[in-house]
Amino acid sequence: MQALLREIDATDGQGPLSERKTLAELCDYFEEHYVKAAEYVDGRKVTGVRSLGTAKGTQANTTYRYVNPTVETAKRAAAALNMFNSERTAEPKSAEMVN
């Protein structure tokens, strides 16, 4: 408990810097540390990814779509979120209506 109180006093109650990372920074970290060619030891993969091209393409697509979204992408995301919220808050259906 004392260690936790000392940490809070030392950081003025602020969390670690990694808690405030942007999506772009997380994408860069992922690419730097995880998107690399697979390494095998005795026929078993120990690190990296089996399909480097797929991993790089997926990571690049994620970065492109979510880090710098276009207006159209933002509109689609807002519409999907609104639909989710309206379905979540809708009146529950009775068992008779479902069957």
C-alpha cells in the first residue's frame, strides 16, 4: 500500500504515458515489434508472423482507415454507432414476438 501511495505522490496521480497513446502510435509499435518474418526453431515458429505480406497489408489498412479517416468513413462509423445504440436501448421483444 505504501508503494502505491509513493507512486501516486511521485506522478501526481497521472497514469503511465503508455495509457495515453494514440492509435497511430499503437499501430507503429505493433508494426515495429510484431510484424516481422517468422523465425523457426526445430520446425516450430517462435516469433514473427507466418504471412508477412498479409500482416503488413492488414496493419497498413488499419492505419489508413482509422488513423486518418475520411469524412465518409467517419460518417459510416457514426451511423453504425447510432444504430448500435438504438438497438441496445430499444424495447425488449416478448417471447411470443420472437417465435
